[in-house]
Amino acid sequence: MKIEEDAILGEFFDTPEKKAKWMKRLTYLYIAWIIFVIVGVAMALIYL
């Protein structure tokens, strides 16, 4: 099953432009999450 055929997520990924836009956003969110985890682990190590 493709993501374009999904009942809920299909409307966000129905055109190549929308798919590219959301993939770019997800990439930025993933990078921000990695930075958040690294900073969190560093803070935990500092306070211990």
C-alpha cells in the first residue's frame, strides 16, 4: 500500500509537490529531534 492511497495521510501526499514539502519538513524535524536528544543526554551527564 502506498502512502498516497492511505485514507488519512493520502491528502497530504497526493501530489509530488506536497510529498516533497512534507518529506523536507520531516527531515528538519528529525534533525531537530537528534539535536534535542544529544542536548538532553549532555545535560543529564553534566548534572550527574
